[in-house]
Amino acid sequence: MTHPLGQRTIRDFGEQWTKYTDNHGYYASIDLLRDVFGPLLEVEDLIGCRVAEIGAGTGRFVRLLVDAGASFVLAVEPSAAVEVLKRNTRDLDRVRYLHAPGDRIPPTGEFDFVLAIGVLHHVPDPGPILVAAWHALRPGGTVGIWLYGKESNALYLCMLSAVVAITRRLPHGLLAAFVWLTYWPVAAYMHACRLLPLPMAAYMRNVFFRFDRQTRKLVLYDQMNPAYAKYYVAAEARDLLERAGFIDVRLYHRHGYSWSVTGRRPQDA
Ligand SMILES: C[S@@+](CC[C@H](N)C(=O)[O-])C[C@H]1O[C@@H](n2cnc3c(N)ncnc32)[C@H](O)[C@@H]1O
């Protein structure tokens, strides 16, 4: 049973991803997938593998996983966005869909990888999803997650918490207008980050700057829309996987602002 705040968050994403359906450019590129997991996972490791993606949204990573050579992808998405996901990936015959929260992924023990990219920080109680991922993986299979990080983001989080207290309650049209207004100071900050060592400069230079204007606005909307978002410190990120029984847990502090984490289901379990 999904937590009420989690249900509200799923509804928020259902609306977000039916308004912003398009995936293109660096935002939907293999380079970005490489960047997300950095040294923890080579894209080549996915060749011939069975992969489940929890919280697949509009399917940008589903397409990338197939492009990278996955033999089968199960795309799990609980929100109304599942219709967009299916539409965006209907030309891919190696994809199946599960319209359900991540804790309902079947315990088949068949997957080489279970990935959740930008998802678990939007789930108030992510433990059951990781336990379900453990049972969906084959022994020796790998879980990979990407989470918002707390370290080095104090100033940003202070500003964001004041803003989201209002924006989370706005209907789509008003939020989109607010994002349009916010875009210009953020874009000025992004350009300043190219010259100065300001907070979040690495993210601004290496990720945000590489998106086009439309995608940057989507990123701002994505920060201001969902009812629930948690920013993790390293120990909490590690704990998520270790509590579910994963071993060989490895963390990567992506551009110093977020956490990518992988772990393995033991061979003998
Ligand atoms: C920020 S979006 C990320 C989408 C996709 N992974 C991407 O990066 O393009 C978060 C996604 O997680 C989904 N989500 C939220 N709660 C979930 C849950 N309990 N189980 C599975 N997915 C969930 C949302 O519906 C949404 O599509």
C-alpha cells in the first residue's frame, strides 16, 4: 500500500509527464546514461542483459537501455504517464510494461539489472521497492539507483524549500508560468558558473548547460512540482541498499551534487 504522500507524488508525475512528453538531445542520450552511473556501471555491461527500470516516466532511459543492447526491458511506471511511456517506446519490441509502483515488481529472480533513476528520492518509504528489486534480480544481479544528494547543496536546498512550499500546490498552468519567470535568473546563474566556482557549478557546467532551453525548463518544473522529494547524505544512500540485503555497495558522488549507488544480490542468496 503506497503512502498517501507517495500517492500524491505519483499523481503529480502523472500530470507532469503527460504535459512534458518529449525526450531529446543530451537529456535523452547515451552520454547522459554514462554520466549518471559514472565509474559504477559501463553502458557496455548492459549488452544482452535483462533490465527492469523502476519509475520509467516517459521512457527516455527505456529507449537508451535498448539502444545500449539490453535483450529485454521491463518498464515499471505507476502514474498516468504509462500511456506516454508506451507511446514513446511502441517501436521497441524488447520492452514490456508494468503499470504499478516499484514494490510490485514480480519476484522472478530473472533480471541482470534493476535500475531506478531519479525515483527513490520521490518515494517516502523506498525500502519495500529495494526488497522487491532484490527478489526480481538473479543471484549476482546488480541494482543501480540515482538519488538527489544533500552534501554541498545547503544554499540551494534552503532556497528550494521556501519555493516548493508554494509551487507544489500550483496547478500546471501557474507552475509553468512561474518556471518561465524563474528560468531567466537561473540561466544567468548557469552562465556565471562557467566562469566562477559558485555552488553547484559542476552540475551547471557538466549537465544543465548541456540541455536546451526547453529541457532546462522541464528540469526546473521537475524540481518544483512533486509533493515529495528527499535529499540524501551518503550514509543514508548506502543504508538503503544494505538494509535490503545488497552487498558490494558502491557510491559515486556525481558532479558533487547527487549520489549514484550500485549493489549486488549475493550469488548464494
Ligand atoms: C523524476 S521521474 C524520473 C523518470 C525517469 N526515470 C527519468 O529519469 O526520465 C520519477 C518517476 O518515478 C515514478 N514513481 C514515483 N513513485 C514511484 C513508486 N512508488 N514506484 C515506482 N515509480 C514511482 C514517477 O511516476 C515518475 O515517473
